[in-house]
Amino acid sequence: MHARDVRVWVDVWLPDQGWTAYHLIPPPPEPRTEPGLSPPRPPPPTQIVAAPRTAPTPIPTRTRPPPEPGRFPLWAFAIAAPVALYPMVVLAAPVLRRRRRRRGGDHRDRGLGAWHEVLDELAYRPARHATPAQLRTATPATTRRLLARGGGELEAAGAVLARTAEICLYATRLPSADDVERAWRAAYLIRRGLRRQSGPSARMRRHLSPTNLRGGRW
């Protein structure tokens, strides 16, 4: 223990309070200054200013930018393009095939083309006429018998078509231009008569059928 660790106080008699403990505290030491100099001023108290509280900065998230107005998404175009082109292609294929059969090759090829057009039309109605497998082995005579079941216009047009097809297949001479023209006229009447026998929904399925893209392999 040292002298600086000892604390001393005295009791003082006060008229109003009696003996009162009085704690002796020495005055603070005066700052030493040189002659002619004013004592240094105490530094101003430091003011602690709290920093303004700001909202936390949000963490940016990676988001997909919205499509620009007026632009069609690429994935939708890839789906819509085949769907929009299919009806055009499936409707144009029979027309182009019929034109090639009617104008390509010699008279024999054109006469057989009329017969093949009728076989294509018959292949779309296997329940009423014959299956595609039976039509692939059909002859002009069997085709005429199939068409005779419809009677009337179908029977007469089938006889004209079968006669020209037999000349193209079995005769040594080529059919004439008139024979080919009559065969194609008969094929048109047969197609029209067969389509009249089916309803609108069946005709729509026939026009949009994928088999229109390639036709029959006769």
C-alpha cells in the first residue's frame, strides 16, 4: 500500500446539520505557462455526429428481359411456321402431281396418269371400295367393276377410263390425243362423283391427309 492509495476525510460541525463528513479534494493543478504567454485554451469538445442511416442496397438479380414490343418470339415462330405451311403444301401437292401426270411424258404416260388419279381417289375410301393394298394390284377391269357399284355417272366414266388404260397397258399402239383427253374427262367426273358421296368433314380430312404429299405408288 502506498500513500496515494489512502483517502482522508474529516468531520465538520455544521450548526444545521451537526457533524458532517467532509471529503477533502485538492484543487486541480494550474497549467504552467511561460511569462508573457496566455494559457492555452482547452480544445473544443468533439461532437460525435451519427452517420445517416440509409436503406440497404438491394442485390441485383438476373432477370430475363421482356420481349420487345412488335417482335415475335423465335420459338413461337418455329412452331407456327410449319403449322401454317402444312395446309398450303398438302393442298398444292395433288395439284402439282395431277399437272405432271396430265402434261408429262407421251400419250401412254398421260393416259395412265388419268387412271392413277382415280386410284388415288379410291384409296381414300377403303371401306366403300377397296383397300390401298388391293388397289396396288388393281387392273383397269377391276377398277371398272369397283366404279360400277356407284352406277350412273360413275359406271359410264369408269368404262371410258378403263378402255384407255387397257390401250396404254396392253396395246401395241399409243392412244390418241382424243383418248387421253376423254380419259382425263372421265377421271374428273369420277373424282367429283366420289367426293359427293362423302360429307364435308370427310372431304376436309381427305384434303389435309398426309398421303396427299406423295400419292399412291401405282
